[in-house]
Amino acid sequence: MFPMLTGFISYGQQTIRAARYIGQSFIITLSHTNRLPITIHYPYEKAITSERFRGRIHFEFDKCIACEVCVRVCPIDLPLVDWRFEKDIKRKQLLNYSIDFGVCIFCDYTIQTIRNSTKSKIDKEKSFNLRTITDY
């Protein structure tokens, strides 16, 4: 008879524990009802990006000195720099600079190195838009 009595006692304790867990979950759920939603409706509302946001690279073609530091620093050798040496001014002349953003991992190494080592202008865009949005 005692095993049956201990079985009922443990069943009662488990039932009380389950009811307590359900009650705690319900209290947590109710505490979230007073909060404002954090959802941002993206194309119509823009989020504020943090200082360390790694966005698309913005490059100023006119200020590039064709030093190819960006190519050496990039972990996947992504920037393509085409240049020719101008003998009359004794400097490199930039012909083409391109980055395939479909392959870019936005690691920020290129931007940090260019800022610290040269006077070329390269920066990060603070935007999520990597394409244009059209309404259908």
C-alpha cells in the first residue's frame, strides 16, 4: 500500500511543478504585452545602422593611386585594379577598379588598410540597399 501512496504523492508533486512552470511562462508572456514592437517595416522605415556596420564599399575613382594595397589585403583577392604607367607624369594611371559584391564577404580589411596607409578615399556605405527597390 505504501508504494501506491508514494506514487500518488510524486504524481501530485509533478503536477504542482508543471502548473508552476506553466504559470511562470504565462507571466513572462503577459510581461511582453506591454512592450512596443521592435519590427521595422524595411522599405518604408529605415533602421539606424551602428558605427561598426559593414556595408557596401564606396570607392572614389578619382582619388585612387593604383597602389593595389586593397588587392593584397583582401582575403579572397576580390578587387580588380587595372592601371598603366604614364611616363610623362611618372605615375600609375587607374583604368578600371571593380569589386564583385556578389562574392564580397564585407570583411572591412580593405577599408581599414586603405584609410591607414594611403590618401585614397574608400569608405563604407551606411545603407542596407544593395539594389534599387521598385514598386510592382
